[in-house]
Amino acid sequence: MEKNQTKIFMGNYHDPLRKTIISFIQFPEKKEKVAVILFPIRNSNGNNWTIEVSTQVGCAVGCMFCNLPKFSENLGVKHLKQQVSLVLAVAKKFPDHFNFSNNEKFKLSFTDGGEVLLNSNFSEIVEYAVLGDLFSYLKFSSTLPNAQIVHKNFDRMIEFTEYNPDKRFHMQVSLLASNDEMRKKIAKANLMPVKVVSHYADKFKQETGRKITLTFTMMQGYSLVNPEEIRNQFSPDSVMIRLYALKSHAKNSLIGLQNLDESIALSLSDELNSLGFASFYASSPQEIIVGYDDESNEEKFLQYGKRIIF
Ligand code: SF4
């Protein structure tokens, strides 16, 4: 990979005390850049590090608030390894900021770089993530497009969770809206009906004992979260709920999308809690600025950190 094909930024995007690396890689044989991000997470067990990789070039789902280009290609294990090696090699150059041990276990996140369950290389990708020593925790996010391959890959993921009890798995479903009519307005792709998503949530819970997290991106002017509607279709025993603030980037500004007023988002979250769901609203501005490669993001990254030559 040539140096000038990769843009790398480092700054305090997620955590005022600790640095994040954001890299945009242009694979020589691919048309668009993909992102790989290394960031710290603080949790009740202390700190850990997440590597967020891209699994596709672009995305076929076409959520209205997302700035990924149209889908062009699936990535494979070879590309994932390159993303992970790059971000760790950058981190090793800055040991004061990235002070993890030689046998550090990372969280590998398949959340923002394409629709992972539409990838025909899904099994190989998860096998690489599960069988190696580098990752102890895998996080998936999917909108559950209504396609045969998604059903197959979801079942495959459940198999991986069963056969690898030493690894932690977290599954997020980006439901987008609590009813099918509104979901059709938010995504271009044909998605599974909410009742099928609910079936999958129950299945995931029964077979793994863990809950799926349903996520919603909050936007002004769109009635996306109706707590009663959610309660009628999902059991609080099977799902948790996370409401996300809208990411700020050039495309959202261009089409006039704005974040929902925080007090409304918080009261929706309270209502969901009162219906028995574990629910919370994530408004972190550090989280909001992480996005894909466009000039407006570059300005934001430079406000919080610097571009580095590697
Ligand atoms: S599924 Fe994820 S990556 Fe794809 S368009 Fe929607 S938000 Fe973007």
C-alpha cells in the first residue's frame, strides 16, 4: 500500500484524555476509500480498545443519514487484516497515547463500514476474528436487509457464538424506526419486517442468553420511536434500546437533517425505561464527529487532532 493512498488522523475524538486514530485506506484495486478506527472505550471493567473496521466498500442499504457511498464491493479477510495491521502499526509509533500491552485483546467492531450481514465473505471474516488471539469481543451492527444471505449469515453468527463461549458477542440491530412504513422512508434497501426482526431478537436471546440492542438515529421531523409500538412488538427480555444522536457531516447538512432536540430524545428514552426496556440516549459529541472521508470531516478531525504522516 502506498503512503499517499492512506489518510491518517489522530486526536481526542472519543475521549478527552485518550487518543483515537482514524485512517482512510485506499486499497489499490478498490475505487473508494474505507475507514478503520482505533478508539478507547471506558467501561465498568476499566478501559479497553476498539478497532472499528470496514467490511464493504460503500453500502447498499442507503440509510438517509449515512454518508457512505453506494455499495461497490465486499471486502474480505485480506482487507480486514490490512486495516488492523495499519491501525496497530500507527498506534505502536505513539506508545505514550496507545499504551496497550503486547498481548492486548481488542474489541473488533463491525458497525459503520458497510452492512456486514450482506457480505458473502461473512463466515471467513468472523472465523478470522474469532479464531485468532487478538480479539476477545466482537460487535456487529445490521439493519437486517430482507435478503437470503442475511438470514444465512445471522444463523452463522449464532453458531459462532455457541461454539466460541470464551468470546463476547454484541449484536446491534439498527431498526431505524418502530414501524415498517417509516423504515421504508429511511432506507433504500428492502428490510425485514419488524415482526421478523422481533423473531430474530427472541432467537438470539434463546440461543445465546444475550439481548440484542435495537438502535435508532434521532432526527428532527421524523417520528421514529414510538415506545408503545416497540413494546407491542418486542419483549424487554430480548432487547435493549439505544437512541443515537445524528452524526454531523456534510451530507446531512446538505439535505437539512438535524438532530432531534435532546430533551425529546431523553423523554423517549425515559418512556421506554418505564415500559421495562433498558434504554439510553447517546449524545456524545466525540462520537458524532467520527465519520467518513469528506472535506467537512477533515476540518473537524483537524480541530480535535492532527493529520499524521506514517
Ligand atoms: S446500514 Fe449502516 S453503513 Fe449502511 S447505509 Fe445504513 S448506516 Fe450506513
